Amino acid sequence: MTTTELSPRPTGARPPGRPLSSELSEQLVAVAVDILADEGWGRLNSDRVAARARAGKAGIYRRWPTMAALARHALTTAPLVEVPEDAGTLSADLCGLLVRWTKPLDRAERAAASLVGAARHDEELRAGLEDALVRPLDGAVRELVTRETRRGRELPAERVAMLGQVLQALWWQRYTSFATGPMSTPQVEQLVADVLLPIVEPEEARTSG
């Protein structure tokens, strides 16, 4: 009996399946963000994304196995939290951190806000919000605290943890209180002075003066 040798694959031959187009990926994500921002999570489905992007549904599922995976990816397209420039004081830095509160929710924020309710029941969405908001906010708080340490003021760790928790709660409120419009700059300054600073200031510092 003779054996038949398989002919080797030509050098440089592509593996099965076409490579994914980065341009189409960006277009699909942009469409997903638009749907989330303008219509909400409940309206995000492969039919609508494919129709708007003028693409096939197979191209969507080659990239993301579920709509939740696509939504999670969409959250990475724009920062939800930005570390402000060093303004010289913790108060000013906190005002800088909250400066976007003086403006309406932008497109990326509206997309994120549309996922808050569903994330309670979907691990993928919850992880997406964790990556896009919770961790960056924690990082921003750490940076502001590090600046304060360099200025010669060590903040108690338990107070810093509480500050992070309160900021996170306020951020979720911003995303879910749609009837509440943007805050004015004086309102942000008052929030920082009356609510946030007392969390990290020692009791004697608040009562002495």
C-alpha cells in the first residue's frame, strides 16, 4: 500500500477566515455607542447594529459573542473619568475632577448610564462599568491623595477609602438622575467644601477655626 503525502500549505498562506477589518470594528462600536446613548441598552441588538453599520451580523459575532461584550467594548472608546491637572490644593483638585458635572452627560456617559440598571443582572456589563468607571475613579482618587501627600499632608487610609465610596455613589447618581441637570461651578465647589473635604479632614481641623 502506498501512502499519499499531503502537500504543504504554501508559505504565507492565510489561516481560514478573513482578517478582521479595524475600520469595520470601529464603525460597529461607534454604532453601538450611538444606540446605547440615544436609545438605551434595550434597543441594542445585532439586527439594528448591522443595519446601521451596513454590515453583516456575522461580522459582529466574529468580534463579540454577545451584545453585552460589544457594549463592554464600547465603554472603552472614551474616558468617563479624567484626572485633572494639579491645581495646588485638594479642594481645587476635587473641583477639577468633578468639572464635567457642570456639563450635560456626553455621548460616552449616556452610553454608560444606559447600562447601569442592566449591569446589576449581567456580569459582562458589570465588568465593563468596573473597567470604565470604578477603576479609573479609584485611580484618580489615589492620584489626588498622592499629590496631597507630596504637599506634606498625609490623609488617613480609612478616610480616603470613604471618599472613594462617596464619589462613586455620587457618580452613579449622576448617571441615573436624568431629571437633574448639570450643576453650576459654585454648586460643585459647595459639594466639595460641604461633603467631600470633611470626609478626609480630621475632626479638629473642621472645628478649629
